[in-house]
Amino acid sequence: MRFAPQATEPGRHGGKSGTSNCLRVSVSLWPVFTALALVALTACSSGPSAPDESEYLEQLAAARANKDRLFRELPDCTAGDECSPVPPDKRPALLPLRYFPIDPNYSVPAVLRLADERPVFEMPTSTGALRKMQLVGVLEFTLQGETRSLGAFMPDGTRQITSLFVPFADQTTGSETYIAGRYLDIDPTTTGYYTIDFNRAYNPYCAYNATYECPFPPPTNRLTAAIRAGEKAPGV
């Protein structure tokens, strides 16, 4: 069994090649994917700021193309840590990955309200096992004219927060997007101010390979809006 990457270490949450929550993922490649995906953001020490739109579009498109290349060219994950979660026989059907058009309106400012005691939750996963995750806090933001919120988590026992894991579902889940939801990985800031960019939403690794174990979004992270941004359901 493999576990999808989790949001605080490479290959942790079951969806991202380096920061997801599915165990047994490309641990050494997650930092590469994360750096490419976040290249449009400025240093987080003073909070994120909006990049030039044309540059943002180019950088995000380039990051997606590079992820496709790595998923296509790297060996299967039975061969080692630097690997692709997409089995070789499925690559013609699943690659390139499918995305909604990039829309800057889905990149919004947010404030993190820290949890007082960081309660531990047992998240159900794609294999039926439970994954213990701590609630770091709740990200509050406005999207499509309404105030919304998403819980931000980290694996239980994490000593230093290097990434916030934000699993979510929305009104496209199960139709236009993957049935088990999607993930966001967000770098921590020292200010409490963040950017939630749904254009960077990605599928858990179990979307491509059932041998990964991926946490499901909790009920509190199920948005009533249709988030037509980020990765779509895998092609078949």
C-alpha cells in the first residue's frame, strides 16, 4: 500500500507529487513540484502579493507542463522514490493532465484563524484506513461574493509546519472533478495572511493509481460553490 503525500512533507497527501497526503509518493520530487507551482508567489515572510497577471499565467502554465513531463518521463513508483504516480500503461490516457482554464478570479486573499489547541481528527482515506491530522486553523476568504472557509491541516505529530494541507470538495466534485475531492498545499506565513489559489488545486495520487492511500476532505471542507479551477477529473 502507498500513502499519498501529506501537506507538510514531500509526497504526503495522496495527490501531489511532493506535498500531498497519499503515502508512497515521490518524496524527493515534491519540493520540485511545489517550487514550480508556487513560483508566482513572493516570499511569504511578509505575506503573499499579487504577481503581474501575464507573468502569473505563464508561470502556472509552465508548471503544469513540467508536471506533465515528469509524470510522463519518470519511472513507475515501484522503481524508487523519484517516480511518477501514473502507471506506464495509463499514461497515454491520463496525460497530459486535464485542467480548467487559468482564471485569476479563483486566486483570493485569505486570513488564517489559528485553532486554540490544534485538535486531532481522524480523516477517512481511500483505502478505508484513518489518517490522524491536526487542525492548524481555518482559512477565511471571500469567493464569488460570499464569505467561505476551509480547514488547514498537518499530519499529527508534526513539529514544524512547512506546509498547510487543505483538502476540499465542491459542487464540481464527482462530475467535472475527481470524486474524492482535491488538495491545496499552502506555505505558512508569519503574518496570518495568505493567498488561496484554486488554479493550483490538484488531484490526490489515488486518482491515477489505486495503490495510494489518500485522505478525504472532511465535511467542513465541502464548499457550496462550483470551483471550476485547477485540475479536472482524470481522463479515461
